[in-house]
Amino acid sequence: MSADSGRDTGTDGETVADGETVPDGETVPAAEPDLVATGGGLAVLRDGDDAWRDESAGGHVLRGDRALRAFDLRTGAPRWKAAVARGCVPHRVAAAARQVVAVLVCDRTELRLAAFDPADGKERWTVPLDRRSVDVGADVTFTSAHPLVVRVVEDGTSGLRAYLAFGPDGRPRGRVEFEGDAGKIDEYEPARVAVDGDGGRLLAVTGTRCRKWDCDQVVAFDLSDGRELWRAGLEGQDEGLALRTVGDRVTVLVDRGPKQSGREGLYVLDAATGDEEDRRSYAEDVDHGKPVTDLIVHDDLVVTVQSGDGARPFTAYRPW
């Protein structure tokens, strides 16, 4: 099951929403992650743009009393407006039933995390993103709003590349580096990482060296301290494309490798132990090498979301 997607364009720019256009050659806001978030019955958006990046802008572009806005997801009715600390602007946002969170850029020099009450937008806490200063130009995105896990990728050989976990009060918990004893997490494929909120685990497809070729495995880390809990190898040259946790199971979509003409398959693992519970192979190569940006498990379907020219935006698999 697949469908095509597209967007309207015009001579003066690209249509984003409700007639709003972006001049040719400028970044389209919709292409940036975590500008709008949904969760807990809310749609939350950061009310502003990235003019803070430009010193010549002469100051921040937001009013401090309406930096974040929340709407009822079903009706669109406004729910609340939230302020952030003076000198700060919201850069990324995520939402869950228990909290709304945002990455803030403060005084163009510091990244902070802030949490808000989803009922009324009242600020609960604001903390530094890390114990050391993180470059404000770092790629920072949310992997999970609750439990709170943030993905940070800094430039440079000594830059921070890790998943950082935080407790309900904003205190730092475990961190999982992109490269370590458990193999290497691909920084360009965030769909290969998922958070098991009920079990307090971060699960990731990591690459390592086996025999004469590189091979993939699934590794579980404890969010409380970052330690490895278990690892499960994928067969032969199966390449992990994306994974998702639902209940006590981890579903992993794989490319079966050149010997299988790149056809897809599914692994189902026990989230607590990594034990394999099921495995399936499919007769076609559906992904055609296009990036899988998300994996959705719904009832008896596993749905992939893909991006890139010529990609099929959605493909549904029946795992059983």
C-alpha cells in the first residue's frame, strides 16, 4: 500500500500553508524538524523564526509572552500561550501527555531545555542542555518528549554526538554516545533509534564489524545511566532501516541485503531481553534505497515513512 505526495508551488516561492510563501532559495520551515509538535491532545508550535542566528537582526524577533502556543488538536481552538526566559527564543519543541518541552537558544550563546505544563503552559523548569557548553549551531532534536531524550550532533571531531536523557525534574540522566563498545549509531538515520518509555530504554540499530563485512545489530541502553542492557545481532547482511517499540516488543524493519535483492524483512524482539520472537521476509524491494524517516506500528500493520525524490511516502506491511 503506497501513495504519492506533493505540494503546490508558485512563481514567487513555495507554498507552505494557508497561502504563506517562502522566497526561492530560502530554507522552507516545513523541512526543519520539531517546529510543530503533537501529543496529549495538543498541537504546539514555536511562535517565531530563526532570526536569532543573524547578529545583524538587532535582537530577538519574539514577544516573550507568547513564545510557544498550544491548540486543541481536535478543534484547533487556542489553549494557552507560554513565555520563555528573557533573551531566549524557542528553537525546537515536542509534546506528550505529561509535558511539553522546548530547546531554547538564549542570548545567541547557550542552549537550554525547558518544560511546560500541558494543561496551562506554566513553566516547570529550565536547565542547561549539557554540563558543558553546546554549540548553538548544533543539530538538536527530540527523540522522545516523555521520557525526555534529546539527540545532539555537534560539528567537528571533538563535538558532542550523543542521546541525552533527562528526568521529570530536568536533571540529567544517562547518555548514549553515537560510537562506543556497542558499535556506531548512524547520526543521519534517526529512525534507527527509538525510546521504550515503559521500560526506560533507548534502542538503536548500531553498525559493527563481523567477519568480512559490516553488520548491524540492535542494542538496548538503560536511560537512567546509559549502560548497555542487551544486544541482538541481525542475520548475515541484513541492514536495519528503522525500529519502533510498542508494548513489550521491538519491531525492526530491515533490508535483506544484496543476496536477497534488497528485499525487506521484519524482526520482532522482546524489548526486555532482545530475544527474537518472530521474523518475516517480503517478496519485493519497496524502499529502493530511499531513507526511511519513521516506522509506525498500528494494529496489524507496520507502516514506513520515506523521503527523497521518487520515494513512496508510505508503505504498509502486514507482519503476521
